[in-house]
Amino acid sequence: MKKRLQRLIAIAAGVAALSLLSPSAAVTNAQKPLLHSKMFVLSEDANEVIRDKALHNGTVMQSFAFDNVNGRIYVVQLMAGGQQLPGEEAPVSGANRDKTGDLALTELDMSGNELGYMFLKGFGHGVQIGVQPSGDSAYLWTETDAVTEGSSGWGTRIARFSFENGKVLTPGSPELEKFQLIDGADRTTVNIDPARELLTMRYRIDGAFRYGVYRLADVLQHDYTPVADVPQPTVGTFQGFASYGRYLYLLEGTAYGTTGSVAPVGNTYITAVDLKTGDVADKQLIAAGDTLTFREPEGMAIRLPDVQHPRKAELAFGFASDFTPTRLANIYSLDRLQPAPAIQDKDQLETDHD
């Protein structure tokens, strides 16, 4: 409770600091509110971005993010078993890769063709990643410093690093820049809102998941004052998140054949959360990709088809398809934005659809 109170005080301090700005600065901030946007219409039919595309490894995709400037998609997955990397004495099983948090990162073009890859040893589970374009390349934002819990490794900090084809990184690699946004937090995963240059971190503290939103420029200066911090509402099997302006979007569901997921309907839902209030604004069953084999929801990201027009954004979400050992990647997107509807039945919106 003490830590939570400190976070709330920090948010209040950040709001109070706006009153100390010069008149011109205050006008600038008023003209460009960070947590202001329309909401994606979750009930619309989704567009197909890529379908049945191979990644560097044949494991299930975990999450993805777009480099909207250079036209790239970065996809992260658990490393496949049977591989032996430099410095390893023998091939490592898939179970051990999962336990220690070893990830494979694939760079794709916008058609889903592989352009390059990296290996990230000891980083985490890859639940969500972010991308920050830089020139003709990009920085990747991921979890790192994995700690084993159960059968998997989960990140405890976030980090950024430049994409370098064929590179193998560990938490101790000098190429990493690490950030500890909240002391005592674990299960840290990250996403970037490219339209407003905001960083959203999902984290667990005191046994509960929350989302902190920060100015990306502030994080790079190690200023960890959030502009929003909200609890995660009740969801089923969590599979990814993304934020765009005022709204946070959560992906949940399981593959066909698991409890509650029967083809072709499945149990994939997207929930929209108001970052100003923490209230659930909408929750919809997602029908996209209903003809895919396997069809496990995995990861979310914001796509900007034209970076000069960030208000024309798309909310993208992924599915893994096909079968082991050749799982494939699929991405769909929603592109209609409108003012959020009035909440008619908050209890119904927050119902657990697990």
C-alpha cells in the first residue's frame, strides 16, 4: 500500500507541475494533450496484415511491434529447442529455454518476409515488446533480467537495444540500456504508443498487475514520473497490450481446442480501458482469423500507415497458427476510431470471459 501511495503521489506531483510551466509551455501542453484520442471500434471487421508467415524459429509468436518509419515488423518468440549458441556446451532443450527466458527476435518486412534475427538470452517470456525507430534502423524495447517462476522466465526490468542482425544478447551485454521504473515490480513488459511517443509498462506489484504510462523522452532521461497508472481489469488468459492516446487495449484468449475456445468462434477478446479513469470502456469478442489452424492470440501493437498522419492509426493484434515445429505468424488490424460509447453496464464489460 505504501508503494501504491507513492505512485499516486508521483502522478499528482506531475499534474501539479503543469501549473508551474510558463504560459507558452502550458498552452503547448493544452494543445497537445497526451491522453486524448478517439477509441478503436472493437466490433468492426479486422483487416489482414500478414497471414501464415514463418519466423526465425518455429515456436509460437509471443508478441510484435511495428517500425512505422522504416516499414518493419519485429516479432518475438521463445527460442526453439535443440539450438546451440556460441558459448553453450551443447544444444539446449525448449523447456530450458523457456525456464531461463531465452527469446528469438525476427525482423520482417511489411509483407511478412524475414530480413534478420537476434537471440535474447535470459530476457523473459516476450509477452509484449515495443519499437522506437532510429534512422534507418530501430531500438527494441523488451523485458530483461528474467527470473524463473514456475516453468518460465519472466522479466523484472525493461531495456532497449539496437537491432543488429545475428547478434546474441544477454542481460549483461553492454549494448543494453536498462530502466527500473518501479522498485519491487516484476513481470515487466513494454509497449510504445508511436503517435504520442508514450511508453506503457505492464508490471506486477503486491500480487496485482497494473499499467504505468510515461513520456518516452522522460524514461530515456531516467525520469519515471507517470502520466497515468491504472489497474488491470479482470480478463481471461492474458496475451498482450497496446496503448493509443487515452485508451489501453488488452488481448486475451486461448487456442482452439482449449477450454472455452471452440472453432470457429474461439474466446479471443479485446478490452478497452480508459487511462484517465481506469474504467473498462468496451469489450468485444474478436472473429478475425477464424479459419486459421490453432489460432492462439498473441501480442498487440499500434500501426501508423502514414507517420505524417498519426491520427489515422490501426490497432493490430496477432495470432499464432499451424503446428509444432513450424508455427506461423498472423497479424490483423482495426482502423476505425470514434468517441467512446457511454458505459451501459460496467459489470458486464468487466466479466471474466476465460
